[in-house]
Amino acid sequence: MRVGIVTGSGTYALPGFRDASPRRILTRFGLAIVTEGTWHGVDVVHVSRHGDGHARLSSAVRHQANVTALREAGADCVLAATVCGAVDPEIELGSLIVFDDLHFLSNRLPDGSLCTLHTEPDQPGRGHWVFDRPFAPELRAALLEGARAAGHPVRDGGCYGHVDGPRFNTRTEIRMLAQVGVTAVSQTAGPETVLCGEAELPYALVGYATDYANGVGQEPTPVETLIELIGRSGRVFAEVLAAAAKRVERVEPVGTHFRFE
């Protein structure tokens, strides 16, 4: 079992990655960089969404290339992490959420194009991803068990809301998302969820709440608090993802595919 791991803001490398070997993979969607090796005894392939030094803002992340590269590198599944802004006021800052649903109505990539791997007419394997919930239950269970084993507070379930960056959202936008049941938001995991689904890569997402989204609290979260919690998130994610990766066994793709061969 080769476990794909995708990390975002605050986590640009996996600490303790043994025999780590960066690899440049040129996909039909462009270049992606993956790092392969053994992490806590698990065969892992890692993608940093933003790259070293946060080179790419959320509006420049190459989601199609990243997911295609993970598949070409032999990943059997994907555990992903994101820092996020809490929309539900009951979420405690510095706590984790293992999401079980998705709000991503635009279904668009950062450049405005449709979020899909099926980009050409007559492309083999083109079709529709049909599912109930988008996140793999076996991977969700591994993340929940991993968080608890690492001693971190975690919420089982919640709706991840994808929002476009790089700006943060207005009070009105957040109020609208709250009304449809979004638990927390960030700017990258919507496309990943959809593209991994199309690629038949089982995928699950854990979030770490670094701030309250605009209008959730009586006062805005201080930027200093946001920066401090993003700084803490790397250690938390490393502990949780390592514990979760050890618990991953056989995982089935989510849903089915109605294809036009």
C-alpha cells in the first residue's frame, strides 16, 4: 500500500521522511513535484500544494497535475490536510475536523476552467463520478483514530467549504455558507476531492482550525493568532498523518463511475 499525502499552508515537508527522493513528473496538465520514501515505516508519496516557501498561492496550485502525478507515482489513496477557517462557532481554534461532506458548487479550478480530468472529447475513461459522500470512509476512520492516538481533539464529520483565494471571504459570503451547513472553509481542497474521485483515488481530508471566518465571532480573529496556529499546524498534522498512515489498509474508491468508453 502506497499512501499519498498532500499538505498545504504551514507544512511543506514531512519531518523524518527517510530516503526521501524528490521527483519531477511531467503530466499532461503540467509539472508536479512529488517526494517518495518511507515515513514512519509506511511507503509514502508526498505533495506540497504550495511548494517550498509557499511559492504558489492557492490561486496558482496545479491541482490536475498534482493528482495525476500522485496516480502515476503509484499512490493507492490520499490523506490530505488543510488549515481552515471555522464557520461553525462551536469549533475550537486549534482543533481538528475530519470532513464527511463537501460544498464546492462552482466546480472550477483556480484559472476558471472546469474542475475535471476529462478535458477532451472522446477521451478514454470519460464519464461521471457518482457518489453519496465524497470522502473515503476507511480513510476518515484512519484520520480519526490517528488524531485520537496522537492526543489531539478532533470532530468526526463536518462539511468542507471550498472558497476561491487568495482573498478571505466577506461576512455576507460566510453567512451564506453557514446557512447551507458549511463547517469550515479553505482555498484548495475542493478541486483535490473532485479530481481524486475522478482518478479513483480514495481521498480523505483533515482540517485544523486556525481562525474564525469573517463574522463568525463578535471580533475578528487577530492575524497574530492565525499566524501562530498555522505555525503549530505542521507538528499537529505530522503526528496525525503519521498515525493515520500506519492504519491504512485496503481502501476502495468512493462511489462508481458512469463512463463512456
